[in-house]
Amino acid sequence: MNFIREKIKDFYLLDSRIENIFINEYMPTAPGDYVKVFIYGWMYAEHGLAMSNETIAKQLGMEEKDVLEAWSYWEKMGAVRKHYQDSRGKVDFIIEFVNLKELLYGKNSSPAKGEEKKSEKDNVFGNKAVKSMLSQMEKILGRALSSTEIGRVLAWLSDYGASPEIVVFAGKYCADKSKTSLKYIERVVKEWADEGLQTVDQVNEKLQELDEKYYRYRRVLKALGFTRNATEAERQMMDAWFDQMGYTMERVLEACNKTAGISSPNFNYVNKVLENWSSEAQRRGEDVNKKPVVTQSVLNQYYDYLREKAEREAEARKAEVYDKLPRIAEIDEEIRKMSAQLSKALIMGNAEAESKKINSVMDELSAERAVILTENNYEMDYTDIKYACEKCNDTGITDLGERCSCIKQRMEEAEIWVKKKDQEK
């Protein structure tokens, strides 16, 4: 008599058996998500079903990179083995769950020394790029890679998504810096992967950019008299000078030279100088790297020159009128005296009655003055001071304390004025 049992057709109604050794020895100290990955993968392995890491990540609500990290963790713990292979031109791995009972208490199922290396190499024989990568890495390091090291290098391809070309380039890059430990090379590969660098050209471009930045850092530090490396905050500050404000090295070094007059040169001082220059350049509508011929100090000198010139010219016109029309001189003197009397009356407190009388006389004198000037073909304000700008009276600042709109024009005039003075020396 034969006996048969109806097979369960629904996969999810089957049972999966987890070794108690795993539960007692491995699970308590493992991260929770890694345990989830192990059990989920075990279920599919026990029933001979395929499952991708991408799908596992979706099913467990995890990132695929976390699933890959979980397999690396279990491989390190000795609970699984990775078998690398070429899958449609891409290096991938198969997970083999180790028999923990035999591993701990029975026959050691691990391959003999030297066999693992052969097994790993056999798995990549179909991928010429990977074979070439391992061969070149051995030449770069100047020694043969152990089976463990081969597995570690191969893991970079899957764990970080690095190409064989990138791995070899990282090896050469590190060797040139006399850093030949796999741990150091792995850190470089991971950093490039995290930055999304997938080709050697992209890496070269990034390295060139970094070299330029480090040159900037070293040059500025030297200009300030420092022999140390820049701090993170200082690097960010310098990056802002060059990348955001748009300064050239020459202009930044010029700002650094400004620290020569202070006791303790520092980055904050230079930063303030460059921020001020940037604000001034924006007001002028010019490039920050254009050195202004006219500084604020020179502009103030030019305004002084304009005021003095206007006052001299007014005095000359007044002298001309006084010479031709003596009565005008008499009227101006009387008005001056009246103004003094008015001020005295205001101080004494009897301003109301006295001021009306004084103002009346001053109005009559001003009217007589205007008639005499016009009858002799002079403008009524001929003897007044005539400033180039009536808004600020050639001071650059209005009555409201704001920068006058004439500044841009005065800057242009001051530039010509400075050049002319230099030529006359």
C-alpha cells in the first residue's frame, strides 16, 4: 500500500524552520532589521524560491542598501556566505545559509583554505572586467589578495554599486597617497559612491575641484600667517568668498593684507572686509573684483573740494557785485545786523513784537536788493552759493540722513579728478 499527501499549493501556508542556534546565539545581539532580512531570506531559501534584494526591501519597508548591509553583517557573523556571479553583465551575489549546527558542533562545512579563493574566482570568470579588477588590485597593492580580501573587494561592487573601473582607480589613487590598506580604499570607494560618482571621469572632475579648493585654503591660510589646516567653519567661509561672492584669489589676498594692521589676524575680519566690498560693488553695479579708483575717503575729499569751490566762486561773484553796486554791500550788511537783532530778541523772550518789526525791515531790504540786481542785469541769486547738488549741498547725505542720488555721478567725476591730480604731480 502506498501513501500520498496532498501538497499545499499556496506558498504562504507552508512552514519555515529556523535553527534554535540562530535564535539563541545570533538573534539576541543582531539589529532588528537584519533579523527580519535573515528570516525573510531563509523562508525563500528553504522552499527553493528566488527573491531579489529590491523586492525584500519593499516587502519589509526598508531601503535596499539596508538589506545589502544586513547580508554583509550576517556574512561577517558567519551565518551566510555570498557567492558572486555575473548576472547580465552586472556583478551580483547569491546568499547561501550556513548550517549552524554543523558549523558549531559538527563537521566544518567551510571550504578548505585556498578553496574559497578558487570558488570566488570561479564565480567571476564570466566577467572579464571583474577578473581584470582583481588582477590590477594585486599589482597595485604589490601582493596577492587572500580569499577573504577578494570577497571584501567583490562586496564593494554590490554593496556600493561601484564599477570595477572605479575600484581600480580608487586603489591607484590611495596607493599614490601611500595608503594601501583595504579599509582605507573601501572608505574612498564608499565616499565616491555616496556622492554619486559612477565613472572615472566624474571622479577626476571631483578630485580636480577638491584640489582647487585645498589650494585656495592653503593660500589664504598662508597669507594670514597660519600653518594649520582650516576648520570646517573657515572652509565654508572661504567657499562663500569664491563660489558665492565671486571673488578671485588676488582680491581675497588683498583683503587678507588688510589684517596687517591688526594684532591678531582672523577670518572674521577678512570676511567683513569682503562683505563690505561686495555691498559697495552692488551699489555701484560693478564686478566685485574691480578695484574702485574712488574709495569713500576720496569721494569725501571730492565733496569737500566741490563745496569749497562753490563757496569761493560765490565770494568772487559777491566781490564783483559789491565793486559795481556798493548799495548791495550796504544792504547785505544791514540784513546781517538785522538777523543778529532777531536772534537776540528770540533769546530775550520778546520775539513776537520785535520779530515782526525786524522781519518787515528785512523784507524791504531784500526787495530793494532784488530790484537793484535785476536793473543791472544780475540774477537775484547771483551772489548765492551754487552747489552741484541742491539735495545734499555737496555732502553726499540728504537732510533725512540718506545717501544722496548724486553719489554715482560724483564717483565718476571723482575718478577723473583723482587722475588729473596724479598727472599734475
